[in-house]
Amino acid sequence: MQKIKDLSLKVKLLVAFMVVGILPLTIGEYLCLSNAEKALNDQALMQLESIRQIKKDDLENFFHERQMDLSVLSRTIHTITTDTHKRLKTIQQLKKNRLESWFHTLETTIHMLKDNPFTAVALYKFNQAFVKDNKRTNLATWQKTEKEYGITFENIKSDSNVYDIFLISPSGDILYTVEKESDLGQNISSLQLKNTGLAQVFRQSKNTAIAISDFAAYPPSDNKPNAFIAGGVYDKGKNYLGVVAIQVPIKIIDSIVQNRSGMGKTGETYLVGKQHGQCLLRSNCLIKKGQLNDPINHEFVKKALNGKKGWTYHLNESNTLEMVLYEPLAIKGLNWGIVSLETIEESIAHKSEGELKDYCQNFIASYDYSDLFLIDSDGFVFYTATKESDYQTNMLHGKYSDSGLGRLIKQVVKTRKFGFADFEPYAPSKGKPSAFIAQPITHNGTVDIVVALQLSLRAINHIMQQRAGMGETGESYLVGPDQLMRSDSFLDPTHHSVDASFRNPSKGKVDTKASRTSLAGECGKEIIMDYNGNPVLSAYCPLSVYDKHWALIVEIDRQEAFAPVYLMQKIIVGIVVVTIVIIILISLFTANSIMVPIQRILQFIDRVRSGDKQIVLKMDSKDEIGQMGNALNEMVSGQRALQYNLDNLPTPVMEIDKNYTVQYMNHAALNFLGLSMKDVVGKKCHSFFKTDHCQTSDCACNRAMASQQSYTADTVADPEGKDVPIRYTGFPVKDENGAISGAIEFVLDVSGERTINSAIVEIIHAINDGDFSKRGDAEIFTGNYRELVMNVNNIVAAFETPLRRIQDYVDRISRGEIPERITDEAKGDFKKLNDNFNQCIDAINNLVKDANDLVDAAIAGRLDTRANVSNHQGDFAKVVKGINDTLDAVLMPINEAQTVLERMSDGDLTSKITGDYHGDHALIKDAINKTLTSLNQILEEVADVSDNVSASAVQLNSASQNLAEGSQEQAASVEEITASVHETDQQIRQNSENTDTANTLVSETNDAASTGQAEMNNLSQAMNAINESAQNISKIIKVIDEIAFQTNILALNAAVEAARAGQHGKGFAVVAQEVRNLAGRSAQAAKETAELIDNSNKKAVDGVQIAERTGVALTHVVENVQKVKNIMGEIAVANKEQTQAMGQINEGMGQINTAVQNISSQSEETASAATQLSAQSDNLKAQLAKFKLLSTENKQRQEAPKRMPRKSLPINTTEQNPQVALPIDTDVRGFGDF
């Protein structure tokens, strides 16, 4: 081992290169040749098998998703058609109800007309007038009759919304019409009318109550279609008087059935009827072709006219499938039906507003289908998304019935289940192979619609032609049971695409072991011959597509699969030989190329280490060793240049260790200190610079080492007493381990900054002291410092001029001298300053002018003069307004105080100052008002006292005399009181006994109150029963109201009969009118009774609530009676105590007797004093009468009404007005028209 270590580097490199190069090469050759072929074969087949499985899963998911798409689409279409059916059914039912209701209204109108005596009278009158005027309708008799009766029929026509009303005589003469068309005056048997609907109902009305004719052309009404309803008119003796008829226009029916609400663009409702054995339209169509009376012979029309109701799909004349709803109409005398329809294409393939595609087109675009078909149960294709040649053809019996889609439709209609048609040429798609899936939509077990989708080959190719892991010759493809392609080949699109294989099966057929085995239901992976006769690695398996079986094959060319093995075998032999030779040569060359430059580098390092500053390492190579040599040269040169630059920096630089020992100083630092390198190295830095930061925490180097970042500070260095301001910066120095080993310090002389700062500070201090004349001396500076001082001087000068002017103007204004406006030119803010000062001067001038004007006016006595506040702004406006307000405030209280004081001097103390004043004015106001109030109060009190004194004196005199007389009477009374006290004692004993009796009564009252509470509950239940009875009475009132209605009709008929009787029926007409009045009053009374019952119901509810509240009150009564019982016990105790007190009262009565004797003597003296006091009070009242006081004025106002003479009040008599009879014209049911 020692010998190997002693070998030279060159020998070691040669041996290592040979061993490392040749040994792995030999081993690798052996392993590659033994395992490469097997590994590549297994890997290729495994990869193909994985690709096959991935594509199989993708295809199965793809076809499953297609079936799910079709299922969802079918359910969606079924939902849409169901909603369409419901919507059409609702619309048709509404229209049916309106039509039947309208015809019922027309029948009711005819019944009212034919059964009403008024019509009979009118028909009789018109017949007489028509005969009298020689069957003419323009003469006086007929016109008079028309004026008398026509207005009523006009009103009926308007109310009934019919076109015309006819009165026809028994012989067929049209005696009257409202519209007065050409039929008026004609006979029904005339040539123009004999075949019309009016003639038909005239003839039928003799044998039936109501006759109705279907719509037909009516010549007098511009030959427009009209229907007629008529009824025979008879008198009381059942004598036939003629016919009343109404003419019904088609527009009313059209307005009902043509209502477009909810019908869409293709929706339509129309009426059908049967006339003369033929099915005809009984309304006009808007969307479809067809007008009234056009024939229509659809099967659903016949069903509706045969009384059947239902819905169906119908292929219309435009080969468009429609959903049709039909049912009969219940109109007496007419065999009509109603039909509503809408195209299925509009319902299903509806386009939203602004959309270019309908729902189905968006569906195939979103889910990548070639086409979408909607087919009815008979095979008719009523919708396709692409509108190819198969659109509006029949798939069961048409030219495409033998196509794949045709056979699929037959299968689905028969089985009523999902179906699939495999790829085969499809003529409508330009003969390209196509596959289809279909799903039926059923109703009650029968197929209504078949939904079909044409699969997109592009979607299948997208899965099969994914190239991941397939190489250049790999491909995957599908083969059908007919051994033709089901996806396009990647390698041979010319003969083995789906289209090409079906066009030329002999060249496009795939008859290989893989296809045969897969179609037989087996999977495998092996090397076989493909459809082009080339050996390939193939992985195959069967694929179930619904009820069909396809083959899924994944292949790659054998040559491509094993190409790496063949290439490796050829290359490895050559590589081994060439590599050995190259390794030997490279080893020699590499060893020499490494050793020579290394030896040069070693020599260079030795000479640099010895201190040779001139030597340069010369390297010929540019490899890593050459780069290392050049880097070594650059490093040595860089160190030399750095040392030189650092030495010659104009700024002092110093390096210290972490103990502040100097390691290095450049020339500038040594010159600053006046020392040499030997004098400073190894010594402490603070012994040289001698700053106040040295040896403190403020030292920049100390802070730099502590914070591990640069730090700058300003201080004063004092080496040898120089006192130099410096700015120095410390930078931390780290060793190879990242630990702080010292610092580098850079020093900058900043004595020039201190001088310039001092000069500027002097100027600033002068400005702060208000001295703008101070300037800096720029001549003592140079460069930027000099320019800085000059600029500062210019700034101060720029401010001095306007400030001087402001100083002068403010001084003059302060002395009351308003200066003239500033006219000097200025710019910027100085101009704004001048403008503001001018505005100030103008404002002051205006203020002074207004003040002078107000002073002059005041001196002249014009105290109502005021300044115009709008001429001023801000506080000046406030000042002017304040002056105006001050004048107002000063003047108003003075005027009012003057008025009050003048009235006071006249003895009128009733006035006061009422103005709203403040400050001193308020004090004056309050003082005067208080003075008046005090005077009023004093004088009023004096007056009251005088009155009281006068009255008291009189009373005192009288009382004194009475007292003397009464004192003797009291002595006698005392004896009587003593006797009364004894009687009171007896009464108290009696009260005790009564109290016991009352206690017993209270207990009985408590029991009665409890019984009353229970009875109140029964009362509440009775009130609820009354409320229910009131509800039943309301129903009876409705019956009474209906009786009043029928009575009114009878009265109307009686009035008509009285009119027919002429003079003999006048008395009966009065009776009929009274009966009508009575019926009206009965209706009104029924209405009022109903209102009273409603009120009774409400009051009954209130009574229940009152009964509930009464029950609560009785509860409180029971509680209170119990309390009274307790109190009665306490009274009994009190009576015993009163008996004891009566003994003490007897003793007190003796003392009262003595006091009465003393009072008698004192009363005589009081009477004498009272006489003198009365005389003095009369004198005081005479003096007070001179003043007018508030109390006196108020008393006069209060006594004034009392002194007014009384007037007799009118007696409030209520006269009950008799009930006004209800006139016939105000009848609420409209019988006044008759």
C-alpha cells in the first residue's frame, strides 16, 4: 500500500482511467445482450395491453354515456310534451267554459224576452202598426210604436252584446229590428230570406221552446255569417203572437277562440260543427288555413262531434306533427266541438330569444352527435336537427325504411325499448356509414314518439386515435362483426377508414387472428401478422356495444418495438474496441494535461509566497486548470490593486480587530494623524483619533460589530488638538466561519458643512427675530455651497418686499387709516395676497360707509334707517346685521315701555310689556312687569283685605250679639246633649247587634254571588246559541229577498197586462205599482233586516264578551263580599270600644258648660270693636276705586254674560219622517227598463 501512495499522480491517473473505462463496459455488454430482447418484448406487450384496457374502458363509458344522454333527452321531451298537453288542456277548458256560458246567456235572454209580457205587448203593437201602415215601417203609426217600445230592445241588445233583435209576426213579417237593415219589413218567405238561419229558427220556434241555427251567410248583414236564436211568443191564453229572435255575430266567438294567451306561435283553437252531414269550421282560424264554413274531415273532428273527448298526434297538411286536443261543446241545439293544437316542433325545439339554435340543435352540438330525430309512432320523421333528406319522410314505409335507422325504428316501436343500429352506409348523410341509438316515449303502453340520435364517428376516433405511448407505427382500431372498420385507421386511412372499408370491403376488411379471436369473444396478446401482412405486437379483446360485439385491437410494428435491441447488438461490439483504444489515449493525454499546469501553479505559489510582486503565472490551456491559473493571477492582481487603491483613497480608512487594535491604515489616515504604519499597527485606535465616542457605546465600529451591520455617526476628532468635525462609518468584518473578527472604519471631514449650516442658521434666526435684512456672505464659499447661500439670500429678498408692504398697510389700518388699493404687479401666491388685501380694503370701506350712514341717520333722528347686509360678506355681514339688530333691539323696548308707563300714569295697571327681549332690555322689561304685578297684587290684596275687614266687622258685630244670645242657649243645649249621649250609648249597643246580623247577610250574599257567576256562564252559552240562530235568520232573509224579487216580476207582468187593458186597467195599474213599491220596500226591509241581524250577530258576540267580563266581575264581588265580612267583624269590635268612650264624653260636657258662660261676656266687647273697624274699611275701598286692576277687569268680563237677559231656548223636537216608497226607476235589478 505504501508503494501505491508513493506513485506519481500521473501513474495513478492512467491506472484509474483504464480500470474505470474497460471494466464497466465489459459487464454492461454482457447484461444488455442477455436481457434486452426479453425485457423489450414484455414491456411492449404490457404497454399495448394497458392501452387496450384504457381504450376499452373509455369506449364502454362512451357508449354508456350515449345511452344516458338519450334517456335524459327522452325524459326531457316527454316532460315538454306533457307540459304542452296540460297547457293546451287548460286553455281549451277556459275557452270552452266561456263559449258555453255565453250561449247559455243568450238562451236566458231569449227566455226573458219571449216570456215577458212586455215583448208580447210590443209584438202586438208593432203588428197593428205594420198592418195599419200597409206593411210599411216608415210611417207615423209604426214610428210612434217604435219610439214607445224600441228603446227597451235597444238597451237589451246593448246589455246582451248581440248584433240585432227581431220581432216577427205569425205570418213571417219582420215587424221590428234594432239595426233596421234591409230585412226590416220583409217576409221570412221572401227570396232573400227563405234559406237563411233566421227563417230556420222562425219555423222551428213553433214546435220548440228555443230554436237555434248554425252560422250561415245572412244577406241583409253584408252576407256575413251569423247565427240566430229565437223563441215563440204567446199570450196568457196560449195564443201564438209571433217570434222574438236575436242575431249572433261570429266576431264574439272569434274573440273567444282566437285569444292567443299561452298559445305560442303555432298554437290554434277553433270550433267545428256538423251541418247537413258535413264537418265544417265554426270559427275563423288565425294560424292555420281555414275560415268559417270550410270543410274539415280529420278523425279527431269526427270524434269530437260524436261526443268523445281526448288528444292525439296529427300530421297536418304541412307534414308537421301537431298535438291535438278535442272535445264536444254542450250548446243546446248545436253539434259543435272545440279543438286546440300546437306543433310538437315548437314545443320541443323552441328557440330562446336571441338564440340561433333550438334546444335539440344545442344538444347535439354540446354532446357531439351528428343528428337528432323525432319520429312519431307511424314512422314519420317530423323533426331533425340538420334537416337532411330524411326530414319529413317515413322510416317505416318510406324510401329509408330499409336503412339502419329505419330498421331501428321498427325494432323500437315493436319492442318499446332502447335500441342500437350498427354502422352502415346511410344515404341521407351522403352515403357515409352511420350508427344510431333510439329510445321510445310511451303513453299508456303505446309509443307516442321515438327519439333517435346519430352517433358521431369523430367522437369514437377521438378516443381511438389518442397517440400516447403508440410510437410511430402503433395504432388502435375497432372492427365490427362484418370485419369492417368501426374507427378510422391511423396508419392506412386510404383503405382502412370506416368510410373506405364500407365502400371497398375487399380492401378494407380486417381478417386477422386478432379480429377473429376477438369477435369470438376471447382476449390475447402476441406477435401476429396485421391486415397489411406485417409482423406486429398485438393486444386484442372483444367489446360489447349494446347488443353488438366489436373487436378492439391495439398493435405496433415488431421492427419498431425491437429496434433498440437490434441497434444495441451492432453498436456494443464496435464500442468495446474503440472505447479501449480511446481510453488508453485519453488517459495518457489527460494525465499530461493535468500534471504540467499543476506543476506551474505550484512554482508560482512558491514565488508569490516569497514576496515576488512582479511574477505572473502564464497558462496555455483554457480548461479548469487553466481557468484556475488565470483566476489565481487575477486574484493576486486584484489583491495588489485593492491594496493600492485602499492605500491611496483620499478618505481615511482603518481596520481594527474586535479588541479595537489597529490592523491597517491607508495613507490618508496616516497623513491625518501624521504617523507611519509602524506607529499605528498593533495599537488601540482610540489613542489616535481621541473623539468623544471612543471607548463608549456610541462608537460606530462598536455598534457595527454589535449589530452586524454598518453604522454611521458624526463626532469631532481631536488628534494633536485639531478639533476636526468628522462623519465616520463602521463596517463589521467576519472570518471564514461567519464570526465577527473586527471592523473597518471610513472617516469623512465635514467641517465645510458646519460652516454653511452656521451661515444659514444665522439667516433663519434673523427671520425668526423679524429681521429680513440679514444676508449670507456667499463669497466665502465655493461651488455648491456658494450657490446654496445665494439662493437662500434670493428667497429672503423675495419675501421681504410683500411683507414690508403688508407691514405698512396693517400699520395704517390699525391707526384707522384705510390705504389705497395695491396696484403693483405680482404673480402666483403674491398676486393672490394682493387681491385678498384689496378685497379687505374694499370690505372695510363698505363697512365704514354703512356705519357712517347709520350714524348720520341716527343723529338726524331717522332711527328706522338700516344698512344693506347683502353688500357685505362673512363677519362684516354679521357686524352690519348686528348693528341693524341692535337698533331694532334698542328701539322696540323703549317704545313699548313708554306706552305701558303712560297707561300706568293714568291708573291703568292692566298693561304689560310683552315683547321678546334679552339682556338689559329683558331686565327692564322684567322690572316694569314685576312692578305692575306687585302693584296689582298689593292693591288687590288691600282691596280684598278691605272687603274682608268690612264683611268681618259686620259679621263680627252680628256674631258677637248672636254669641251672647247663643251662649245662654248653649247651656240648655249642653243638658240636651248629655241626654243625647246616653241615647247614643244605647244606639251603639244596638249597632253591635245589627253588625252581627249584617255579617250573616254578607255570608248569604257571598253564596248568591257564586251562584250568579255560574248563571253568567250559562248566559254566555245562551248568547252563542242566539248568534247561531241569527245566522239561520240571515238565510231566511235571503229567501225573503228572493220572494221580493219574484213579486217584482209579477208586478211587472201585471203592469204590462194593465197597459194592454187600456182605460179599464188603470186601477189595476195603480195596484200593480203599489205591489212593486211593496216588493221594493220588502227588498229594502230584507236588506235592512239583514244588516240588523249582522249587527245583532256582532252584539251577540259583544254580549258573550260582556258575559265573560261580568263573570270576572262577579268573581271580584265574591272576593269583596269576603272582605266586607271581615270588616263587619272589625266594626263589632269598634262598637265595644265606642261604648267605653261615651263615659268620657259625659265628663267633657261639664267642662263645655263652664266655657259657654265665659264666651257670653266676651262677645259683648267684640261687638263694639267691630263697629269701628267697619267704618275704616269703607274709607279704604273709596281710595282703591281710583285704580284699574287686572282682577277687576277679569271679574267684569266674567260677570258680563251673567248680566245679559236670558233668551228662551228652542225646544228640540224630533219629527219622524215617514218611510219613502222605493220608486220603480231605482229598483236595483233593472226592471225599470220595462
